[in-house]
Amino acid sequence: MAVSRERLPRIPFRGQAEPFSRLFPSSALLARAAHWCHELDHPAYDCLYVALAERERATLITADQRLLRKLQQPRAGLPAVIDLANF
């Protein structure tokens, strides 16, 4: 289900940028996403988020425990990650 930005609940984000405040074309992320697919042995759709967080130097928030475990292993270039349950 798609929800417009105006209908999203207002959640305080501790001084960080509002979520969904910008859109990014996935085509610009494909090369790095492919790298992370291979490196992490993880599906491309999740690795697009990893590539975006890496490029934007942002923290990735995920509920995917498999991805969370892989991102918590030390590797050069991986973005910081937070478990959604702890956010």
C-alpha cells in the first residue's frame, strides 16, 4: 500500500532529517548494490538500501535480522546499522 507523505504519522526523529524527504533513482546505486549483493550474499533489493546509506553516509535502520547480522560484521565501507526494534 502506498501512503503519501502528508498521511505519514508524525514521528520525532531526534534532530535528523525527516524520513522520505528525498527520493533517489535506483539506477545511480546499481553498481554499489551489486557489489554488496556479492560481498554480503544478500538480495539486491536490500542492497540498494545499503548502497544508498553508504553513499549518503547515513545510518540504515532495518527490521531484517539476517541483513542486520551481516551489516554488523566489520567490512570497509559498510554503513552504520540500527535494529528497528531498538529505534
